[in-house]
Amino acid sequence: MPPDQSPSSPGSPDAPTPQGPSAAAPATTAGGTNDAIDALDGRLIRLLAEEPRIGVLECSRRLQVARGTVQARLDRLQAKGVIGGFGPEVDPAALGYPVTAFATLEISQGQGADVRAHLASVPEVLELHTITGAGDMMVRIVARSNADLQRVIDRVVGFDGIVRSSTAIALENPVPYRILPLVDQAAAE
């Protein structure tokens, strides 16, 4: 459950008393610089990733820290951009788009902003990255079938700013997008 929809609010009588690391204390490394997250942040992120509908009060109970500490940590993690949202995880295949492909695009110089706007208007474009190497941009696209993929590619490359494209169809996804191993590593450092 998003922090703004938690079952308890600051100062509620059921909020536990503070225990463990302070919400105000920044994590530091041996060199004295602030880290993005510490061990408590890592445990909080893991808990929210495993049970996204959990409330702030239940997080505080499971993590054995004050509800205010959990809320302050969430607010800080959101402000720093570590946590970007609490929305549902949607599977394109379950929506009827089981084909995933990656297209590398070469674009005309000076056309970057226009190409980005064009690609953002194509619903089947799930991600866009500017890259180094043989191309200028890489997009992750989905389609209803291989035949439909041709339609999507035609729409993607049917823009004057795109000079050339190369597309690879994903056959399987043995390691789906994941972040928790990285969270665990960052929290342990």
C-alpha cells in the first residue's frame, strides 16, 4: 500500500515507539560519504517489493522500528529517487502482447528530441534508452504476434529522423527485470 494510504497516520496511538536505526541518521561509508541506502532501507525496500500492498504500520511492526521511522525512510527514498512508485507490475503478455523485441535505431543528427517525442507516442514502445556503440537509441517494444511486430516496427521507423534500425526478437526471459539483488548489495556496502 502506498505510504499516503497507510492505515495509521503520524502520531497515531498505535504507532510503535522508536527502536533501531534513527530515520534521521544518514548512512555513511568508511570514507564518510552518504550512501544511497543502508541496511534498514534495504529491508524496507525488500518488504515492499515482496508485499507491495502492505501498509506503513505493518512495515514498522515487521521491521521492528517506529511507524514514523518507516514513513520518514519512505519519504527520503522517494525524494532521492530510489523508490519511484508503488504502482502495479503489469505483464505485457497478459495484456495480449507476448512478443518482445529490442530495436537499435540510428537517428539523424539534431533529431533526438523529435525522435524521442515520436517514440513516446507509440504505445508498444515500453522503454527508450540513448546508447553508445553502433546505434543511437535502443527501444524495447512489444507486439501481439510476429506479424504484428512488423506493424509496430513500421510505425517506429516510419519517422524521418530515424535513418536505420536493427531488431532482435526476445525468445525467452530467463532473468526478468529484477532489482532486489542490487538493493541487497547496496544495503550491505
